Amino acid sequence: MNSTNVTDGSLCLWEKVVIGVVLSVLIMVTVCGNVMVCLAVYFNRRLRSLTNYFIVSLACTDLLLGLLVLPFSAVYEISSHEWHLETTFCNIYISLDVMLCTASILNLFMISLDRYYAITAPLRYTTLVTPLRVAVAMFLIWVVSLMVSFLPIHLGWNTNGTTIQNTLSSNGKRECKLEVNPIYVLVDGLLTFYLPLLIMSVTYYRIFKIAREQAKRINSSSCCKTVRHALPTVKEHKATVTLAAVMGVFIVCWFPYFTVFTYRGMRGQVCETLMTIVLWLGYANSAVNPILYAALNRDFRTAYQQLLKCRRVWPNAREVALTYEMRGKTCNQAPGKQEDKPLHLHTMNGKENPCIQDCIER
């Protein structure tokens, strides 16, 4: 009842070649891109912030997905959905798939909370978000991911009658698929996707609402005295824009899959081709994230360039100056050592700093 239909016909040679090339490129981009994210944070001191630790955790998750899951998924697709390895390894492979996808969602969820406190409570940010709490959050992410993947799958909680999945062949063909029942679909879908997605949407909505209010204040400002203390705030908002884009792409990639996943659990059947398309669309998210970092974050872009040139980015590397123009006046600033500090104040002496607000909009 809770399984998908299996295509009886096998792929011809040229179809296997095309699919193999496309999926191989996707896997290589996923692995190489996420390795660069980890190396960029490791070698560049400017990128060593608590927010970027969550980004590294997300990159490690995507990297593990590219190494441990995607190659077997690609072989499974080329083999016309026929599993040639042991059944036990099949269930381990599916458990890894569920675990890593769940970890990606929860990492993005924690990133959204980090951005929320950085923008809405800058004065209390360093007391709310501490290295110990970040470590505990990362630990909980992986514990929860393990609990919703390996535990129910290997105990048969995801199937009807609590039987272990993939133990019987279908029509003489050994399959390797995630079987689901309505209870597992509702618990897994709500707990690991829809509820975190709802909370992330609310947090980013409030963040952008604050940004819009700040833009209105900027329009009423008439001068800019200094931008030295504005840089931490500028960096926080740039990071928020980058991570909001990452979350937006995540929704586009994974929302179709979880919609089909929920429908399959409740109705029992879904088109095999549709399931394959939405699944690989979700996998593509792991390859897109590192590209988004390079496109939207100047620090990551600079670190990538240094890595591609095989040059290590030392702590005293050249700082990139931030320039902008406001009502005919230009204010130049150099980040200096402020880059390595967390978000500080939106206000100076109890008043709004118009220069900070103008730099935010830049």
C-alpha cells in the first residue's frame, strides 16, 4: 500500500550515459563545493563566527550526503531502480539519506534563530548565543536526526505491521526504497520539515520587517558622521540576506519532495518518475548552497579565490574596504579588527546611528 510503482522497463544505453553524466556532475559539485566551504572557514579567520559554525555543520551534512548517499542513489537510478547490494546495507543507505536531510533542515532552523537574535536583540546577542549553546544545538541536531532515521527504519515503525522494509522482492526485482505509513509521514513531515519551515519563515519575516523600518529611518536621516562602528551591523545584515537566500532555495528544492512524500504516505501510491524528480531536486540543494555563499557573501568569495589560487588566507590578510554614497556624501571605512567581533550596537548613546542604518541598506 505504501510503496511506489516500479518501472518494468530498463533504461537503454544512451539514457544511462546521459543520466550518469548529469548525476556525476551534480555529485562532484556537491562534494567539491562543500569541501571549499569547510576549508574557507578553517583558513580564514574572518569567517570564524558562531553563525558560520552552523554553516560548516550544514556543509558537512551536504558533504556526507554527497559521499555516502548520492553515489548509491545515482547507481540505483541507472539500474532502473533495482538494488544489487545487500538488504541490510539498503536500509542503512536509506537511514543515512533521511538522517542527513533532517540534519540539513535543523541546521537551517538553528541558523534562522541565530540571525533572529543577532538582528532583533543585538545588545543581548553575545549572552544568548554562546559557544556552549551552539555546541549543544549542534549535538541536538544530530541526535534528533538519528532518532527519526535509523531508529524507526530499523525497528519497522515506518511500515504497516512493523515489518522491516525491503526484505521482500517485488516482481522478481529487489528494490531499495523508503516505505511509509500515515503516522510516520505525519510525525516525520511535521517535526522535521513543516514546523521548522514555519518557524524559519516567521523569523525571517520579522527580520525583513525590521530592515524595512530601518530603511524608512534612513530616508529621514540627513547626515553620516562615521561608519567605524557600523561594520558589525552591516556584516550581520549581509549574512542574513545570504542565509535567507539559502533558505529560499531550500524551500524550492525540498518542499515538492515533502509534499509528494506526505501524499504518498496518506494515499499509498505516487508516480515513480515524479518521485525521482522531486527527490533529486532536493539533492540538488546540497550543491547549490556553496554557490550561494560565493555569490552573496564577499568574505566567502574572497576565501574561495584564495583557495583556488592555492594561497592560504592568514589572519592579517588584506581587508576589503566598504564604500557607499549617501545624498552626495561618501563615507569610506576599513573593517580592520572589527571584522572578528560579533554584532554590537545599533545605537550610540541611546540614539539611532544613521550611518549604521545607511550601511545596512548597502
